[in-house]
Amino acid sequence: MGISYLEKEQIFKIDTMNSSYACAIVEDFLMHVYYGRKISDDDIRYCMRIYENPFTPALNNRDRGVFLDSAPFEYPTEGVGDYRNGCLRIRTMEGHEGCSLSYVDHRIYKGKPKLEGLPSTYGSEEDSETLEIVLKDALTGLVAKLSYSVFDGIDAIIRSVSLVNEGDNTIFLDTVLSSCLDIDNKDYELITLHGGWARERHIDRVPIGYGVHEVSSVRGESSHQMHPFMALVDQNTTYTDGNVYGFSFVYSGNFLSSVERSQQNTLRCICGINPKGFSWKLNKAESFNAPEVVMVYSSCGLDEMTHSFHDLFRDHLICGANRSNKYKDSSRPILINNWEATYFDFDTDKLIAIAKEAAKNGIEMLVMDDGWFGNRSSDNMALGDWFVNEDKIKGGLKYLVDEVNKCGLKFGIWVEPEMISPDSDLYREHPDWAIAIPGREATLLRNQYVLDFSRKEIVDEIYSRIKRILQSANIEYVKWDMNRGLTDIGSYALKNDTQGELFHRYMLGVYEMQQRLADDFPGILLENCSGGGARFDPGMFYYSPQIWCSDDTDAIERLIIQEGTSLVYPLATMGAHVSDCPNHTVGRVTPFETRGYVALAGTFGYELDITKIPEDDRNMILDQTKMYHKYNDLVRNGDYYRITSYRENHLNDCTQIVSKDKSRSVVTYIKVLSRPNCRSVNIKLRGLDSNKVYKVLCDKNILSVNKTEEDMLLLHGDTLMNAGLFINESSPDLYGDFKGALIELVQL
Ligand code: DGJ
């Protein structure tokens, strides 16, 4: 890792373990030069190609516009000649839009700065380094500080931008994106994650034609539908081979990630806050911070990109709001949540009965979901009335929590702080606290409105109500839900010319409240959630080490959701539960055991009425909880490999996790659909030590060997990786659809 400034050539070079990035001052423009596999400092100047058409303005100012519309820039602005989508679009009080940034200064220093009020990656002076480049628009006095940080041992570059109004007049920022990468096209394809409720983060891969291809959200949250991530890949990139440029935006609100293929067949990749619905008034001397983008380059396929994101998020993002949170680096309690068990129909007795049975089976925490407060008997009312409903929670919350604790279980609670039901005391008292356009009836979604979290007094009041609840009993976990997107963007508090700030100010309010929670309750485990996984994004991981991944708990649907999610996010961040069958979302019946294998690749927990499920299923829970503890270190800290994908082959799904020292590995194999009369399936493992011998242990008899051999199956790492394991799908242990097995490798 290292950042240098090559003075003579005016080049900035950023090196990570295996990649190099370079930009340069050309005349007074900051131009992009290179991003890819590591190259030598001496040759960067060659890569600049400054004598190639189009010439620079010093050589031919007559055609300055040609240069501006085709050269690769680090932070392109709109309105003065670059017709491609830019990162910065401003408006002066006179209504003019142009802006032109010139190099002013730079500094390189140890460490990684925090972004005030925003989630951001963190590092120390020992493990990180930062480059800041200052650019200025001479006419308006607007200053842009571009920041690039790198961390030891991780192939990622973190970018962000801060704008300061050093001029005399107010400027409106109509677009402020966080990063741009202008590169030559090599017939790249675009990978993004798309979905819907209960179908989050499915992988999509398409060729990049001319024009603009974007994924975005204007829902006020990162959303079920699209995701703040994209990757450019070679046409033949796989999990193990090929070039990959990955971009992940550390933000939870409206975003835009787009690729523009230009007339010259170059690609402009930009990421940041969605300009739609955004405008920020920047008065004299004020500043604005745009959130971070993480860029990852891999020359060895998608698995390598995944490892970089996982390592970065694990070590430098998750729980950044409170780095001493005990769950940042340790095993989390196995929870049982009563949502799919009872929905709104529960009381103290029912919850205690679930806790008692759960305790006998190795479960460690009971989470009381939606329905415990105000007069909330369905999802039609009471959001905002954060007072315990003692008709349901008879004896009060403290009594319930104490009883659950007596069973040996921790206690967790559900809240949805950002919302207000029209049928609530809060709304009757403060109808103007909901986001709405005055005079227009706001759109209901799940019969609720969104509170205007851009207003401090609202955040303060909601926080104090929830804080009181959390202080009233021994509550050790909070599930923070958010069940609708924003519409009718209007705030009763913002001025006419600052209404365009509402979306971003709303996010700042949410982040502020989550930060307060982290400060005041450092021992609490926070799990974010948004109607399933609509706000499963890097921004939220700064405050919570896990996020509910999807309301779809069906084991087979989850294979696809978890494949897409784990492409970017560490396994132990994905809220994953074993639920009852027929599955409540899709009606599918899968073996209880398989549901356990799939949930094991996430946080692992239960979402069912343990007092009512079939006895055979219940009898498996104790073993499953032991399995969780046996493998949890690997799941939390290991390198994850995608071996086969049910999404691609429609037959089976196989993942592998390998400890960093390569001494242990666990492989999960799910046979989704049975086929008659087939040879065994060959799975080639990865990440092992070629020369070491591994003992192969499987909880089923499926490895194409007889029972005696199976008890002592020893294979070298190179055999496991090159010849692979043979999975005998006709084994009685895999007979039928949706069956699975777990294979453990232990180095001798
Ligand atoms: C949506 C969540 O994803 C569910 O798990 C559950 O908490 C419900 N909301 C409760 O309303």
C-alpha cells in the first residue's frame, strides 16, 4: 500500500496490494490516467497519452470543447463542454450552471479521516493513508476536495468529495456525485443487483451498449429494487478469472451508479447521491460532504473482488459507529423471532412459552417483533406511540424480559422509529411531522407515513421515547425496521429553496439517531431491516453488524438472494433464519435440515413457533445450534468462495468458506432438483493449501466412497482443488429435491 506524488510529472499514484491507480495534473486539469493491475511508477507518464488526439487546450485552445468532451477526468463538471454525465452540476443565484475545476493543491498523510455525520470507513495511522486533492472554480469560488484512502493488505480505494463555498455568493449544488472512473472500453459487461420485496439482490449481467446504463433509487432508501453496487467485468470473467472493477456506495438513501459508453468507446462510471430530487443550498463558507465510494479492482475474477469487499467491510466499516461493540468481532447470540410465529397475535404468556422451549434447544435470545406498543393490533395503526401495550404485555416489559432472562435467554425488541401511522396519538398531536406536500394528501403505504427526520425536534422526541423503552428493561438487541419508501417530498420546516435537501437531511437524521443509539447503548446488538432487505447497504453496516436480508425465508429462494448479497457483503452480516413450512412467502416445503444449512451461511436464527412445529423438526434444533457454534468462526472470518450457483445451473448450489490460514474449510452443498440416472457431480474446491493433506468429513454418505473409506478420507489440497470432490447425488442421503450436506475439511 502506498500513495506518492511524482513531482516532475505531476502524477499521483496510489498502490494497493495488487492494483495501481493514477491521475495527473495536465495544465490545470485533474485527469485520470490508469486503474488496473500493479504497474511501475516510471511508466505512468507513458500511460497518460497526452499527445494523442484530442490535444490539450495549451496545444489547441480553439478546440477546447473537443478535449473537454473526450478526455478522462477525475471529477468532471457539467456546463462548460463535457457533455457526458458529470459529477458536479451547480447553479448560481443568477441561474447559471457552468463550473470548471482547476488544480490548486494536495496533501498526502497517514490515516483515514471520518466523514462528519455520515457512515465512513475507518483506519489508523498505521494501516491507512490518504491523498487529498484540492480543486477550485475560479468564477464562483467553489472548492472541491477529492479524497482517496487506502488500507494495508486490501485491494480497495475509498473515495469521497467535500465541497466548500469559498466565494461570496450562495451556490446551489444540483448534482454532487462521489466518484468517477473514466476508462477505455474493452467490451466490458455490467453486473448489478436488482430485485423487489422478498426477492432482493438477484445478480444481473448485461453487455454495455452506447449511452447511459444506470441503477438508482429515488425511494429515500437504497431499496429492494436496485442496489448501490455495480461491477464492470470482462465478457469472460467468472468467479475465478478475469478483470473486475467493483463500485460500492456507502450510503442508505437515494443513489445513482451509472456507466456511460461514449462516442469514443470510453466508459464513464459514476456513483453518488441521486441528483433526482436533490439540490443543496451552499451559502458562503459552508461545506457539503458527499458519501464514500469503495472501488475494488481484481484481475482474478469475482471471488477476489468479494474477498476485498468482505475484508474491507469487516475490518474498516462494520460497527464504525462504536468500534468497541462486542459483536463487531465476536459470535452473536442465536435468536428466535416471533414474527412468522405469531404475527400480531401474541402476549406475555405466548412469548414466555416460546422462550422456555427455545432455551431447551440451544437458542440464546428471544426477539419480540412488531405489535407490542400503543394499540397496535395490526399494521394499520400506532406507529409513533412507543409505549408498551400492557393489555398484551401483561405485567409490563420488565416482567417479560426478566422472565425470558430467567429462562437463560437474552431479550431483543423491534422498533420502526422513522414511521407514523395516521391512526396514532403522535399523528393526532403532530400531523405536520409527517413528510408531505402541504395541501396534497400524502400517499399511504402499509397505511403509514414517514416522519420528517430532517427535523431535529422529531428525531429528539422519537429517540427519547425509544431510549426510555430500552432503559426500562434488560434489552440486549434492537431490530430497527423501515417499512416504506418516501413519497410526497415536502417538509413543513424547510424553506422554499431548501426543500431539495429533504432526502439527504432525512438520511442524516436517521444516521444521527443510530449513532446516538450506538453511543448510549454500546452493548446492544443492532440489526437493521427494511421490509426485509430494502436498506441492506454499506451505510447501515457502520451502525449495525447485521441486517435482515429478506422477508423471504424459503431456503431455495434464499440461495439466490444470498448469492447476490454475499458477492459484496460478508456472510455474517446477512440476517438468515430457519422458518416453518410451507414457507409463508412461497408455500414451498423444504427439509428442516436444509433450511438450517442455508441459514448457517448468514447470521443464523429461527423465525417460527417452536412450541408448535413438528417434533421431528424441533428435535433437530439442538444439533443445528451446535453446528452454528462449531462453524461460526469460519463464517465470520473466513474467505468465501462460490463453487456452483443454482441461479446459473438450476440444479445445485455450493459454497465454500476457508479460514485465513487455510487450515479449515466448510463446504455447503444443496441439491435443489433431483435428476435420475446421472454421474456424480464434481465440485472443485478453492483456497486450500495445495501441498497439505486434509481430512474430509461429511455429515452424509454422499462422497462416492464406501463407508469405511469415508470415515478416513484424506486428500491433498491440490487434489481437492484440481480433481475436486465427487458428490453422489443418487446416494440415499440426497434422495429427493432440496436436500443438502455439509462437508468439513481439516488440515492434518
Ligand atoms: C418487515 C420485516 O422485514 C419483518 O421481519 C417484520 O419485522 C415486519 N416488518 C413487522 O412489521
